[in-house]
Amino acid sequence: EGKGKKRNPLHDFKKTGELMLIKVNKTLEIKTKLLNTTEQCAKRCSRNKGLSFPCKAFAYDRVTKRCHWLSFNSLTNGVRKKQDHAFDLYEKKDYVRNCIIGKGADYKGTISVTKSGIQCQAWNSMIPHEH
């Protein structure tokens, strides 16, 4: 990266235009605030700044310039997608990526079976293999 160039915080997000997520499960959390740009929303989500939950996605209302930080994403149980022309949905790539990069230390996706269909060992289990 060049000198003096700042990394765009939106790089860590997958954008889906004209889509909003609706929580069916009432325990899922949302926080909203008026912000001028999607970059500002992304930066706060990445840093979890001022949020009481890990931010997995945000929806930006282009009409009201309001950011909606979400404790969930489109893959979360208890969530449904809603077509909405006012919103753009930005989901953290780490949570929606279906592949493991490197050793997978940062993987937060939902794949839980091997390529051959065998159920993965839970991280908190020492059976059948020790860590």
C-alpha cells in the first residue's frame, strides 16, 4: 500500500444492494445511529466501537443516512431477508466466507463438515483428536 493511503474499511465486507435483514429471534441485537457514509459504519462495525455485541454486519439506509449495526448476518438462524430499496447490506466477509484461508485461525463461517462429508470436531472437544 502507498504512503499516506488509508485502507478502505469496506474491503472487509460483502455488499448486497437493496436488502435488509429482519430479526425473527428477539434476542438478536441491533444498534442504529445517524452517520454520513458507509465507510464510517464499516469502521465502527470492524472495531465494535460503542456496541455491546460483536458486529457481524450492518445495513445502511441511504435515504436517512442511518447505520444499523447487526449482531447477526444472513446466515444466522432466526433472521429473514427483506428486499428494501432504501438499504444496502454489508456483511463481514469473515462470517459469510465458506472457505478457510491459511490455517483457518480467523475462520468464523458456518461450514462444519469436511470435503468428504465427515462432521468436524468441536473446538472445545478433545475427542477424537487432541489439539
